[in-house]
Amino acid sequence: MMRIKAGIPLAWPTAWGAVAVGYKFGCPLAEQNGLGARIVTSAVFFAVGTGLILHVRRALLRELRQARKVAGVAQSVLLRPLPPRLAGLHVAAAQLSADRGASIGGDLYEAVATEHGVRVVMGDVRGHGLSAVGTVAAVLGSFREAAHDEPELGRVLGRLDRALARHLKERARSEHPSSGAQDPDSPVAEEFVTLLLLEIAGDGELRAINCGHPWPYVLRDVRVEPLSCADPLPPLGPFPLPADLAATACGPLLADESLVLYTDGAEDARDTRGRFFSLPEALAEAVRDGPVSPQAILRRVFTALLHHTAGRPTDDIALLVLRNERTHQHACLGARGTARQATTHPHPTTHG
């Protein structure tokens, strides 16, 4: 059965070739040199060529649909849809790949409710497209375990750093076996990941560790403010982490306030005249008439981004919005209580 299925794609080209060969050597008209005979011969070979072209086109379209289906499945595993509500936070996220037709790129994000609070990661792998998928998988897989296991945010980052180092070493051995995993001239040695780790406690207090990533924006009513101005650590990959990985206290996320995490593709996007996209202005416009849902913020910002770049962004773009909808009673439960409540009363997942 498998051999029969494998031979089906060759049936039509073989049939068209048989028609052409049979006409050439089996039809007396093909041996004549008259104008009518030449016209008929040209028509036969034109029909054969057209049939082959149409067959190849259909085959390529089938392959393209299959590739997009596989990419969609891969995206749902790597950047799985976030729950719309997480321990009293309203959540929405979306990603746009710079590679046309690709569903996945080099940006990564995740948010989980743990006994230590809601923990969030936003990152950006150097480069974009399918070459970054392995790195995204390594970092996200490590975060999804470490976020629950480690009580300190710095220890979560240490786990991510070790997972990235293992992945890059294995990738160097497989892609460049002659150069060796430790060769500084190996292309893999230049790989790095900018990363932001965020923890939101049950009372709304924010703590963060930033490794070369843009700081988020806080939406307070109609005001757009940066979460912090502290100098970030270097990106993960090229340099060892410092021994002391203390998280930065960033103040509280109050009720009805929103936090917007993003990758640098958003602020690096340019229009046809080379002007950069202003994310703060787009966010201010999105909340100009008052607080709106995270999904509405995403729609308005991505609409503005696509309009600014004429629908052709040059880098992957990811946005993640968290809105504090906790009541006072909910906030007083603490990080452990909110995590337990999220586990006991789960919500269905959905795309941001």
C-alpha cells in the first residue's frame, strides 16, 4: 500500500510523457513537415507541457499547505495559547513572524501561575524564522519547569541559562562537528537570547530580572509609563551570569492597571521613510478613551504596526498584555492562595 501511494505522484507526469513519446514516434502526422502537421505537433507538445506545469503547481500547493499545517502545530506546542485569566490577571498575547508564510519565529513568551506568584517570561532569540525554533523550545521548556520548582527568580534564570548553554553546545556539535562546540569562531557561539523574567505576587508587587530586553510599559488610566529604568544584565549566552542574581523590585501593579511586555521588533519597526514605530504613542492611543481589554490593546497596536510597516515587518514581533483585575479580597490571598485558586478553577485556553 505504501509503495502504491508513493507512486501516485509520478503517475500523471509519466502519463503526459507517454502521450508525447507516443505521438512523436507512433503518429505518422508527427513525421510530416507540412504547416498543418507542425501546428498539430506544436499543439500536442503545448498541451503536454501545460499539463506538467499544472501538475507541478498542484503538488507544490499541497506541500505548502502541509508545511503550514506542521508550522501551526509546532507553534501551538511552543507558543501555546495563554489562558485568558490567570490568578486574577486578564492575559492576552500574540506574535507576528517576519518570515512571510511562517507561523513561528524567534520570539518567546509564557505566563504561569505558581505558588510563588504569577511568573512571566518574554524573550527574543538572535535572528528569526525556523533557525531559532530550537532555541525557543529549549528556553521555554526550561522555564515551564523552573517557574514552579524554584522559589527565587534568580534561580529560575540560572536554570534557563544552563538549558540554553546545553542547547547551543549540542547544536554546535550537530551543525559544525569539525569546528567543535567550544570554538569561538563557530556561528553558534554568537547566539544569544534577550530575556525578561517577571513575577507578580498576590498583592500585585512586581519583581523582575532583565537580561538585555526592553522594559515593559505600565498603563495607568490613560498614561503610559516605563516599568523601570534600571540597567539590564547582558543577554543570555555570550557572558556568564553574575553570582548575585537579585530581582529588581518594580512597585505594585494596581487594580485596573495593565502591563505590556514586548520584543524589540515592535520599537525597531520602520516605515518607508525610515521612521521608527512609537509603541508608547500607539499604546496611549489604544487607551485614550479609558481602560480597554488586553485583546483590544493587541488589536489596536498590531493594526498600527502593520499600517506603519505597510504590512512588511522586518523582525519578529511579540506582545503580551496583563491587566490586574483582582479584587481587594483576592489580592489579600497572597501568591500561594492565588496560585491554588487558579489551579482549582481553571479557565479554557484561547489565542490572544
